[in-house]
Amino acid sequence: AVGAISTEVAGQSLGIGGECYGEVVRVGEDVRGLSVGDRVIAVPPDGMGSYASIDARWVARAPEAMSPAEAVSGTCVYATAWLGLHWMARIREGERVLIHSAAGGVGLAAVHLCLRQGCTVYATASTPEKRSLLTSLGATAVFDSRDVPAFEEGVRSATDGEGVDVVLNSLSGDAIPVSLRLLRPFGRFIEIGKRDQYEDTRVGLAPFLDGLTYATAHFDVLMLKHPDRCRKLLEEVWEVLPELPRLPSTSFPISELSKALEFMSKGVHVGKILVEIGATTVQPAPPS
């Protein structure tokens, strides 16, 4: 929405509003398990608006124990983290996991999933406030995501030079080869960012002599290319979502959408950014 990366995913141009909460006003004749009046959460390709037509595979009843903000802010980030950590990295109790930019939505979800699995969590974040938050949540050590040499040295020192078993990455540039070097033999590098892929960045293969795995956990691609497998992933997440820690969020009314996008682009937020669609006064644009 702010032009940082392409909006085209798996050959399809996506809008904004990748998850939403609302009330069902109509259902198709072949839809089962959903009825008019149900309060639901959904993950449409483009859900920004007062009404949205959504494939039933991307919709589930909202958990009664969760507020609308809690329900809508959890699905995509926990699903992305679940895809990367459980389906791809197959994290196990006692493993060491390095989570980059861990104060964002997916990062926080990943921290909670790793701790829930009994892993030791190392993390990076861009500000002292974010790093303090991650430490309070249970991360063993947290480093500055914007200082690549410092976090490399920090992780090596914290692990007695052994490194980590899994990296969940969303950083770009030099952070990628450095993070690959931090993996122990047969470690797993799980990428959730896309900038370097769109830019076709080259990565040396030498680290892979240690049996490393490189995989991309792109939830949106799974949804568009393998919808039935994605539905299974969503069912796994939705089943445990009420038990998982709630994620912090910052809300804006739809009338302040531009402010929400600007806030997101600065990279200072913690958790999720929500846009509320409700009764909004429409301000006519001044004549040009």
C-alpha cells in the first residue's frame, strides 16, 4: 500500500486488509457451517471495506472469548509463524531459535509459539523499548536488528559460539548471509520477508555444506496456490487461537487510513495495526 514491495503475489494483485472481522450478511448455497448473523474472522485477499465477498475456506466463527480486535489481530500472524516454525522448521523442545524483528506481529507470534514449544528464544528489534518488551516476554537475549555485526557477535557470545537451530528472518541485505552463518549444522533458515526475493538478491551456497535448509513461509502464496492445505493450516491455528497470548495492536478509524499506513511504514509499531470500518464522516476533497 505504501510501495515498499510489489502487491503482486503468486500472479495475483492483492489489495489491503488481509484479515478482517465482521458479520455474515449472506452465504452461498453450497456453504456449510456458516450462517447469516454469525460473527466471523476471515483472511481475504482484499478485505478493506464495509462489505467483502470471501471464499468460505478463509472464514471461521470468531472465538466468543476474544474481542473483535483480539480475534482479527491474531489469525494471519499466528498462521504465518505456525507455517514457518511448525510446518517448515519443525521446531522441537530445547532448540534455539533466532527471531528477527521480533516486536512486529509475526515476530511476537513466533516468540510465543517458540516458548510454548519449549525453545530458547533469541531475538532482534530496532529500539530499546521493543527489546525490553521481548526480554519481559521471555527471550533469553535480544539484540539491535539494525546493527548486523553487533547481533552476530551477540548471538555467538550468548550461545558459546555454537549458534542457533532456526532463524525466522524478515531482515534484508547483509543480515541474511550473517544469519545463515549463525545456524548450527542442519539448521533451518525460514524467510518471511520478500524484499530480497523481489530484488533477486544472490546468496552464497557455501553455508549449505552444513546441511542447512532454506524455506520461505509465505502464507499468502499458500492460500492462493494450495487453498485446501492453507485451510488445514488455518484450522490448526483457529483451534488454539483462544489459548494463545493476545497480541498488542494500534487502531485507526478508516477516516485516518493514510495515517495508519504512514505509521506502519515508519516501523515503530509493536504488534498489529488495525483499521476500524464504522460510521465515518466523509470529508469531501477540496477542489484542485
